[in-house]
Amino acid sequence: MKLLPTIGLILLGVALGFAVTWAFRIGPSVGLFVGAMLLIAGAIAGFVVEWFIDEAYRANRDQIAINVQATMPELPPQGEPAVLAGFLTQREEELRALREKLSTTEQALTECRLKREEQARELENVPGLKAKLTTLESELADWKLKPNEIQAKLESAQLALADFRQRQESHLAELDQLRSFKAKIEAKPDDLTVIKGIGKVYQRKLYDIGITSLQQLSTSDPARIRRMLGVKEWQAVDVASWVIQAMDWVQRVS
């Protein structure tokens, strides 16, 4: 196959020699000389062309070998079993890593498919989700109202506590009065019947509310005495005159 260009050029030179001899009607010796020269020129040209073709084929083979060697993994030297075993082990590990990566990828694809299916089911349940959302919004509105109710209950409890404290203070005041009355009872009380309008009954009532002396009666508030004695508005009891008379008695004694 490599000699085909040379043979072709030789045949072409012979053909041209006969053609020149026939066309120009030159002598056989000259035609033979021209044919020989063309034959030699064809041989030289065929050799040169064949050399260039061989060089091109050789360069192409070398480049292909370099490319193949670059793309293929490095093989261990022949005749070294331990190195060959290590090479095979490394290739097996790479293969196992690729298989694990493939398995992970397949698992991720499966998870994505399941998520898409779940999203599709959720889209199918959109009306139910809207109903749940409405219910949650209603419950949230109820919870927003509850702080107001709690605040109202707190204010009510504070008012009740204030009322309790007021009543407790009142009870403590009454207790102090009772203690004072007890102390005064233990001492000898004044005769309050010397005041016009105070008999035995009102004297006892005055003693009960802690007024046991003329001095106390002279410094007491008539309205407070009426309230503590339970005197009605329609009753003809002049408590103010009692206080005035007690003042006179105190001034006389002093």
C-alpha cells in the first residue's frame, strides 16, 4: 500500500514519455530518453511523497498514543504482583466510591420524588387547609380577646382587694375602740345621766360605744354619736345638746 504513490507516478511518467514522443513526433531515442527522465522524476517524486505520507502517519500515531496514554490510568510495571494488586485495589475502591455516589444520587432522586408526591397531595387538600387556617385564625382572635377579659378580672380583683382592705381597716378601728372601751370600763366611768336627755338606756349605749366620761362626750362629733347609737332622723334625740352640756360640765369641773 505504501508503494502505490510511487508506482502511480512511474506509470504516469511512462505515459507522459509516450505521449510526448507521439505528439511531437520525435525520434525513438529521444522519446526513450524523455520517458526515462520522466520515469526517474516520477520515481523521485513518488519517494518524496511517500516519505511525507509516512511522516504524517507516524506523527498521527504518536499523537494518538500520547492522547490514549493521557486518558488511561497509569498501569503498574509488569512483573510486580504487589504493585498490581495495589493498583487493582485502588481501582476497586474508586469503583465502590462511584457506586456509593450513584446510590446516594438515586436516594436523593427518590426523596425528591416523594416530596413532589407529598406536595401534590397537599395541593389536593388545599380546601381542607384553608378551613384549618380559618379555624386557627378564629382561635387566635379568641386568644386576643382573652387578655382583655383577664385585665377586667384583674381590675375586679384589685377592687375587691381594696374593699377588703378598707373593711379590714374598719374592723381594726372597731377593735381598737373595743379595746379602748374595755380599758375605760375597767376604770370608773362618769355619770352621764347628769346630761339632760341622757337616761340609763342612752348612758349604757354610750358606754358600749366607748364614751364613758364627760370629757369624751364634750369632744365627740354629734353626727358620729348618732350614727354609732343608731339614732334615726325622725327620733327627737338632741345629741348636739349633749355635747354642749358636757362642755359646760367639763368647764365647771376645771
